Amino acid sequence: MFFNSSFAQIGGTEVISTLTCLIGIVVVLVVLFFASAIRIVPEYQRLVVFRLGRCIGSKGPGIVILIPVIDRAVRVDLREQVREIPHQTAITKDNAPISIDFLWYFKVLDPTESVLQVGNFEAAAQGMATTTLRAVIGGIVLDDVLSEREHINNMLRTRLDEVTERWGVKVTNVEIREIIPPREVQEAMNRQMSAERIRRAVVTESTGTREAAINVADGEKQAAILRAEGEKQAAILRAEGERQAQMLRAEGFSAALEKIFEVAKTVDQKTMTLQYFETLKSIGSSPSTKYIFPLEFTSMLENFTKGKSE
């Protein structure tokens, strides 16, 4: 009796343990089920869902519920991406080998097509970019390759976009980062650059000399004009001063004559005779030979000539 009760107790404990394990396994399976069934998709991503191998479209953003084992999801990033194409050797139209590397920017517009139409569109686009680069460079001479980067960028972008468009991918931009020409071309470019710098220096120096000469000539011209203007003003002032001086002298001389005339009116005959004698006396004191005809002699001749004529 005691044995049977002990056996029943042991059997009940095993059953409880078994049930507990089963419940734990079921809980774990449920958690794993929901963990694999529920996906949280960000705004910039989409899930391309395959159910039993058939594509049922893209899902997201937000919470997406998948059926485990039956559904398979592929994440696709919708943000603009940039990839680097390493240095590629290309031959230009004039048979010059150059090394070019560039960046290409792309954005997935149709996530479903980017998964269904190509296995790995990034690798495919990179291979297409290298072949397209060689084709584009092969139709352009070296000088144009070095000077027309923007044109080459547009040509690469257009050709890549024509290919990736059927994959649901848009090539937004292509930027050539570095172009390495052959060493001989680099040396020639350096010599040309040095010659161009020397030419610019000579032109700049000659332009400076010419402008300096023009400035000097202009300064001399202005100085000559100013000197001439100054001499003109000085001559005008001298002439004006001389005129005023002459006027003053003339006025003084006129005043002196008037004064003499006034004084002469007051002189009588005796004063004039005395002055006449003084003059004759001073003339006679001179040692030189002189012939003096008195004032009365002229009057005597006048009487003589009158009598003869009669």
C-alpha cells in the first residue's frame, strides 16, 4: 500500500515536469515564431517578399508580418548610394593611355525590379561603368579628356542610366575624381604651364611698364599744362602791373607838365634872360670848340630875309 502511494507520487511529479517542459518549449516556439514573423522596416527601406518562391511585392515601412518558412524577405535600401570605381586604364582617341577613377551615385526607384531583374545590380552596374568608361574615353582625344570633365560625366551618367533603368535603379550623378595622363604628357603639361606662367609674367610686366609710362607722360602733360597756365597767369599779371605802372607814370608825367606849365606862367622876361645867360656861361666854360648863335641872331636873320624879299 505504501509502495503504491509512493509510486503514484513519483509519477505525478514526472508528469508535472514533463508538462512544464512542454509548455516552455511551446512558449519558446511561439516567441521564435513571432520573432521571425514580425519585421520592423524603416522609412528608407522596403522588404521584397517571396511566398513559396513567388514575389508578392514590396512591404513597408512599419511593421510587416511574415509567415515563417513560407515567406522570405529581401531588404532593399531606397537611399541614394555612392560607389567608387577604382582606377581604370583607358585609351583615348589619339592612342594615349590614361588612368581614371570616378564616383557614381544611384538610387533605387523600384525595389521589386531591383531584386527580380538582376542578381546584384551594384556589381552589374560597376562592371557596366568600367566598360562604358572605356567606350566613352575611346571616342575623345586626350586634350578634351583633360578639359571636358563635365561632358564626360554627363555621357557616363546617361549611358549608365540607360542600362540601370530596366533594373529600377536611377543613376543620379557621375563624378570623375582623378585623371592621370602618361608621364610624358605630364612633363609636357608642366613645361607648357611654366611657359604660360612666364608669358603671363612678361605680359604683366609689359603692361605695368606701359601703364607706368602712360602715367608718367600724363603727369608730365598735366605738369606742362599747369606750368603754361602759371606762366600765362604770371604774364597777365606782369602786363597788368606794367600797364598800371605806365598809367601811373603817365599820370605823374602829366601832373608834372601841368605843374611846370603853371610855374612857367609866373616866370617873367627878366628871369628868362638871366636863365639864358647862365646857360651860355655854362656852355662857354666847356673846353670843346663851339659855335654859339645867340637867340637874337635868328631874329636878325629874320629881319634880313624880310628886307631882301621886299
